Amino acid sequence: MESYYSHESMNEAENTLHYILDIIPVGVWDWNSITGEVERSPGWYRMLDYDINSLNKDVYTWENIIHPDDYSRVMKLFEAYIKGEIQIYKIKYRCKKNDGTYLWIEDSGKIVEYTQDEKVLRMIGVHTNIHDTEISHQKLREQNELLLSDNITLENIIENRTRELISLNRQLEYEIAQVEYHASYDIVTGISNRRKFEEILLKEIQRAKRYTHDLSIILFDIDEFKEFNDNFGHKKGDEILLNFATLLKENIRNIDTVARWGGDEFLIILPNTSKENALHKAEVLCEKIASDLVIDFRSITCSFGVTSYVEGDDSNTIFMRADKELYLSKKKNKV
């Protein structure tokens, strides 16, 4: 009788907790560092206008919705807290909503469980909507600064600034978008270029350090590509590069990144992937390329080099290892 009562009480307590999490307006999150999973309450999804449970339950979801201007500040505080350098984790920043706009939230969390070797095992926290308050404070600060520097009326400030900002923002958004695109994407294939690759690789190396995740990269080189250019012309060569890049892009996960390093060399960044799995992925892709890409009855083949992140690596050392593996692969293929 006693065990039945305890079981019933436990179920009632769990049901009560689910009801509470479902109705409270804040977003509750629960991170397990061993499994990498992050559970989020229904209120978290509603606050950001996403369908409940529509996003992946991992840290990438959280990192990817943080405003780029706030990202470094948030990661610095988070890392300081989980390393024990500070005692409190509490910070304000902007999160991307489902419609692409950003919402100011206050994020506070606490480590509630450690592993036997005193590493963080579990952390629970809350996202609170502070958008209206934060925007009001910003507007008040802006208005006070303008009023102190000029004697014109508040009505004129609002009217003039609104007109100017609307016009400037439209022009700046367009120009920035154009500059960012050309600076980050390859003009022939439309995938990330060398600069964007180095930026993403550095970020993934930091993630691998932060969460002790695996990280691998694959470097591809199209075999005898110069002969294709010589025999069919550079326009046909560009078509091969585009088809090659498209095939790679269509056969990777949404957390992976494919980039063109230059010439006929391409790279794939594979977060949370061991070297063994990356080798298998490279072999599968090479087989698919050889079967799907055919020019003048001749299959396109490629060589590859695979390596994984090791402690102490930077973006240069990990790339150099992949390049060395590619060199050995091409040498082996010619024997």
C-alpha cells in the first residue's frame, strides 16, 4: 500500500511539473553535457514563436539563435561559469525569433550536477522576456542624449530621426548584404569560400573545446581537373565545379559546412564527427561523385584527406594535416 502511494505521488508530482512548465511564460532549459541534449519547456518555444519541439534539442540550436553581436559576450560568460571562474551565470542578449526578428531575453542558469571527476554534468536555466523593458530603456537613453545635445522638441527628434533611419537602414542593409555575400561565398559554386571556411572552422574548434565534441574535416581534390579544363574549356570546368559542389552540399547534414578552398579543392567541416565516421563519409561521397558526375562518358573522380581535431589544434594545424593526408592519397592513387 505504501509503495503504491509513493508511485502515485511521484506521478502526480511529475504531472504537476509538466503543467507548470506548460503555462509559465518564461522558457526553461535543461542541458546534459554528457548526452549533449537540451530539453526546453513549451514556454521557451512560444516566447520565440517556434512550434513546440520543432528545433533540435542540442546546444547548436541555442548558439545559432543568439544575435551575432552578442554571441562572443555570451560565450565568454558561459565558459567562465562552467569553468568555475565566476559564481553566477546571468546575462541579457538577443535571440532570433521564428520570423527573423530578435527578442531581448535575460538568461540565468545554475549547474545542478557534476560528474565524478568534477566536470559539469547538468545545468538548468531560464530565459525571461525583457524585450519591452530593454527597448524602452534604449529609446529613453537615445532621446536623453539627443535632448542634451540639441534644444529641438522631442516631436521633431522622433519625426526627423525616423525618416532618416528608415532611409539609411534600407540602403545600409542592401549594401551590407551585398558585401557580406561576396566576401563569404564563392562566385562560381555559390558555397562558402576560403574566408568563410576559416571563420566557421575557428568557431567549430572553439565548440569542440567547449563541449569536448569530436570535430573532423575532409579535404577533396578533383583528379586530373587540369585535363578537363584543357580538353573542354574553362566554362565546362566551371560547370564541373558547380556540379561537384552541389552534390557535396546535398549529401551533408544541416550542421556541416562545405566550402571551396580554391581551384579544384573543396572542404567539409563535420562537427560532432569522429575520424572513423568522417573517413566513411568521404568514401561514400567519392563513390557517389564517380557514379553521378560523368563528362563525355568519363566519371569524375576525386582524392581526399581526412583529419580530426586534437587538443592544441588551431585552424592552420588541422588544415595542414588534412592537406598532408590528401597528398598521400593522391600519391597512392597514382601508384
